[in-house]
Amino acid sequence: MPWTRFHTLIIAALGVGWALDSFETNIIGSVFGGIQSYWHLSSTQGSLAVSIWVFGMLVGAIAFGYLADRFGRKRLFLATLLWYALFSVATVVSWNFDSFLFFRAMTALAVGGEYSAVTATMGEFIPRKHRGRTDSLILSGFPLGALIAAGVSYFVLNHLPASIAWRVGFGLGTTMALIFFWIRRVVPESPRWLLQQGRVEEAEAIVTRIAAAATGPDALAAQRRFEPTTIVPAHPMFWRNVGELLGKYRAPCGLASALNFSQAAVVYGVLSLMALVILPYMKVPAGSMPIYYAYGNLAALLGGLTASFLVEAWGRRSSLFVSYTFTLLSILVVYMAHTLAGMVIGYCLIQFGVTWAYISAYVVSSEILPTRLRASGLGISVAVGRVGAMITPLLLTSAFSSTGTPAGALTTLFVIAAPGPVAAALWWWKGRETRNVSLEQGSLDALTAENGLQTVAAG
């Protein structure tokens, strides 16, 4: 399949989900100062807000990941967007901190579902020679959403009363979700998922419609016909999926989980460090904090663009290994810094590296898991990552409370982040390269299907 207008639409429709996820994740760090003063909260309660958020994502990733394999990609990435909008509105009208925590947890369910459904879907529509770059651009919506969050929070914190500034910030996320729901509704069901259900005619119709969008010389290439492939329908069941992921596919699932744990620990750990430790320790006013987040988010966007180039130029394994190693070493830069400028430079290096790292990780993870288990496997890896994200802020604030300086918290972050580079190194050494191969080859689905057909024939 050549590149068509449809594939450009996919980038926008799915990339916005990541931007919204990032907006919700980052807005809390920017406006929490206002929430903290409004309800007279402690730093520990601030960490609880972050932990509640990631726990909701953990549950949502597993639940919606399985549902995306069971009932289809399209239903789930539309449902998660509507769910997000509903509970984002509820967050705006929170009447106390307990209700705020509940609505944030419910919103997080949808965000966790987005991680599973969108990352499973993105590669299933894209021609293999463009897949790594396109997936990386979709995932680069995360730093873009973080930049929007920083801009919005800076405006509301400096132009609106503290009692309503944070409510306006969360409300803008709802507005964006409803606008982009209209865009996302035109994305069809994944043909690969339809084939797994035995719905061949529907899959053929969608592929034909996509091919019709090709223009010029590509139009002829899009009409080429190939010999049909025999499909063995697979109807996912939750515990059977879990059994396969922990059995036959334990290596790719384990890799995805280790990578996700490391990057989530760094992303949420650095967010907590900046909001609750470093910036307050360096006497930065709450109204100026969004500026420093903007610096980091610009660096993260550069990391995403770097990933979109290097996953193709270097290949998946090299990009994965170098990015995770770079991120780990960047933590040492912050550790050795003794000025605000040095810490901000280190923070930007971490944001650059971890964005490059997690984009490389999601590209690899979506390519080495088979279609019938892709969303479920990604959901499990996201859930494992949220464990790291949930415990890291609490461990870092505890380490800071014990020492009174950022050094103890940074040492803790370095140790928690280590599994990612180790897993990336093992995959670079022993894993297979999935650049420019079909998803079926990358996940060995073709071999599985062939073995299944041979078994049926022998029977």
C-alpha cells in the first residue's frame, strides 16, 4: 500500500489522543499549586493525586486493552475519548479533594485505555516502510500536549483567580476531546482485527476504500492484487490472552513491560521532582513553574522528532538501546548540578531522552506482539509501567523528606529507571529487528498461522 490521504488522517486522529493524555497528565503538575492552596493540601497529598491518577491508568490499560482485542479498535478509541470528556467535566466541578481524586481516577481509566487502543491501532493501518516514522509522529503528540498544558496553565495562573484557574485548565481538555471526537469517528475498524474475527469481506472493503484515496503513480500501485492469505479466526478471551502473553509471548511481553516500567517511572518521577522538590527547593514561584515545564516539553518534542528519524535510520534495536541509556545518564546531570540552570538543563536532557526512549519502546512493542493479543499485551505493559509511575513519586518525596536535598530523590530515580536500559541492551543483543517487515513477520504471526493450518490439515 502506498501512502494516501487516509494515512495522513490517521496521524491526526490518533495523535490527538496522545496529546490529550499528555495534557491531563501534565496539567496537574502545573496547576497543583493552586489546588494545594485552595484546599490547603500537603506535598504528600500532592503525591497521592499523582498516584491515584496512574492507578486509574493501570486499571484502564488492562481492561480497555482486552476490550480492544475483543470488540475492536474503533469502538474502544471512541469510547475512551467520550469517557475522558465526561469525567474531565466532572473534575471541573469537584467540590472537595476527595471528589477531585475520584474524578481524576475515572478520567485516568480512559487515558489508560487510550494507551492500549491507540498504540495497537496505529501500526495496523500504516505501510511497513513508513510505520516506524508514522508511529513516532503519533506518539510525539505527548510532548505537544504537554506544551499546550504548560501554555494553558501559565495563562490561567497569571490571569485568573486561583480558585477557578485550575478548573478552567481541566475544562479546556474536555473541549479539545469533543472537537477531536468528530475527527476520530471517520477512522474505520482495523482490517487486521477484522481478519482475526473472520470478517474478510469487511476488511477487503476497508482496504479497497483506503487504496482508492491514492493519487498519481501511487494509484496504480494501490490497485495491485495479491494472492489471498488463509485466515484462522481468533476470538480473544481474557484469561487465554493472559496465558499466551505469559507463556509463548513472555519474552516480547516482558520486554514491553520492563521498558514501560522504566520510562513511566522517569516521566512521572521527573514531574514530581520538578513540582514538589526541585522548583520549590530552588524558591521558584508557583506562577513561574509552567515556564520550566515548557523548556522540558520543547526538549521532549525534539526527542520525539529524533525518534521518528532514528527508528528508521538506525533500526529499532539501536534506537531503543541508545535512548534508554541516554535517559539514565541524564539523571546524573541533574544529580551533579547545584544551580537552577544546571538542574533545568539536566531536566531537559531527561525529557529529550525519555521521549525518544518511550516512543522507540512503543514502536517495538506494537510490532513484536501479534494482532490478536496486541492491545492486551500493550495494556499489560502499560499497567506494569503505571506501577512504576505510582510508586516513584511517593519514593522520591520520601527520599527528599529524609535527606532534605534533591540528591537522595535523584539516586532513587536512577535505581528505579535502570530496568529499561538493561532490557533494551538485552534486546539489542538477542532480539530481532522489525524495521521494514510486516507486523505478521515481526510478531511471527505468519509462522503461527502456518503451523495452525498444518495442524488442522493433519487432523
